Amino acid sequence: MRLGRDVGQEKYRATDPANKYIRCNCGREQCWTNGLLPLRAHIAALYRAIVSIGYSRRFLDFSEHDDPWPGVIYALQMAGGLEDLSTDPTYAHDDDAGYYCESVADREDEDRELASKYTAALIMFNFAWTAYEAAIETSLADMYGKDKLPVRARKMLVDEHLEASKVFALDVSYAVARRACAFLDPLRMEIDHIESRYGLSGPSAAAELVRIFRNHVVHGREVLPVESVAPCYRFYSTTRVLLLLIQYLVLRRVKSASKPVSLSANQAHLGKEPADIMLRNLHYSDHRWRTKMPKPRKFIATTRHFG
């Protein structure tokens, strides 16, 4: 598998896999992937929604003088703002074979591309996780105060699963991320326990999955990819789930959620929509959620997910 680019071809961006991690070839107009925003656009849409709702004084926890959900919006701003980067894993090597052997130099170019894409995926996930923990702390206040933040979110979502499942495609996004993460042997058993041992499903299962994956990452169990960008898809599919969970955490603190709110704090011409409709569907293009969203189809194994 050659990842490098020939002379004259466009250089890759480290964030390319963020736009390609999920595809479906079913061709159905109502497929849940139809109109799904690229991941960075989703992050930006969530950031703008929080700012707009705060500007409209619709949050229970902030006045018009506050930046709404600061720990969330600042982390989202960084996650969505990542455009490109370069990582050179050969920097730490003391082998200079690449200077003398063309095949080694080509392989080192491929390693740099894989490492750069992996680093971008890791950074975006880490900022999304920061936003998620900040959202839990704000949204839950003193609920389940003796537990760690991710556990508090999971417990809340057990109690509020019916409302949380109204975030469109959260359940199916969890299924995609679950499948991507279960390719790793160290994760598979823990993931199986989500449903078999703990009896979790839907949003609470999604919260447990992101907790498991985050621990997997911070404990050093992820390794640099050497063959393909597939590891990036674990990060990006899990990041999507984090964003959808944040949307519900934000929604549950909105006053009069069924009343319209500006879609943008700065562009009045974009109009208004009920805050709950916006926060449940903002990860889709406007043409899908300005009218009634279709019921998501059950996730099926024949859908093509990972590039």
C-alpha cells in the first residue's frame, strides 16, 4: 500500500480521514449518512449553536455577560480549528538509511503521512474529550457527585435514555464506533461487557464506550499505525459520539427548548429554529432538519463504514 504522492499531485492534509471515515453505498435518500456533516463542520456547528443559545439568554446557568459553557466551546474551537500538521516519526531514529536507499525513503514518507493523520485524529479526539468532560460538569451540576465525570454521564443517560436517543443517529453512531473499536483485541472484551454484563444500551452504552476508549488511549495501549489509516477511524467515529453526547448534555440545560432560537449569533438571515430541533439535528445539513427528520434505520452490517 503506497500512501505517498507522486510529483505534481496534491499534498495530503493530516485531517483528510476526518472527512472520509464513514461512507454508505445503499443509495437510499433517507439513509442516516445522507447529509451528515464532515466531522470538523459538525464541531463548528455545535460551537455556533452553543454560542447562539447563550447569546439568546436561553441557558439555565449563564447570564448574557458570560461565555456559555466555556470549557466546552474553547475545546471545540481547538478541535474544529485543526487544519493540518506534520509528524515525523523518523526524527527519533539514529538510522540514516533513508539518505541512501530510495525504498527506505519512500517508506519513511508513508510513515510520516500515517503518523501525521494519526496525530491529527488523536488531537481532535482529546479536545472533544475535554469538551465532553466540561459539558458533564456543567450539565449535571451535583448529580451523582461522588462518581467520576464519565460515570456520572453514563448514570444520567440510563435515567434519561429516551430523551437522549432523540439526538438523531446517536444510537447508530454508537454502533459504528463500537464496531471500529472492537477490531482491537484489548478493547473487544471490555466492549462486549457494555451490553452483556452491564446491560447498557443506546446513549448509556455510548457513554461507556467513549470512557473505555479514552482509558485505552491514555494508558498507552494505542500504537502508531504502520499499514493504513484505519486507527484514525476509531478516533473519528468515537469523536462523533462524543459530540452527539455533548449535544444532549447542552440541550438538557436549555430553557424553553421548544421555542425558536437564532441559528447564528452573528448572521440573522439564517433564521430561527426551536432549540431542541437544532441541538438534536445540527450534525446534518439544514435541508434534512429544517423539516421533520426521518426515523433512523437500524444499523446493518452491509453498510460500508471505514473508507
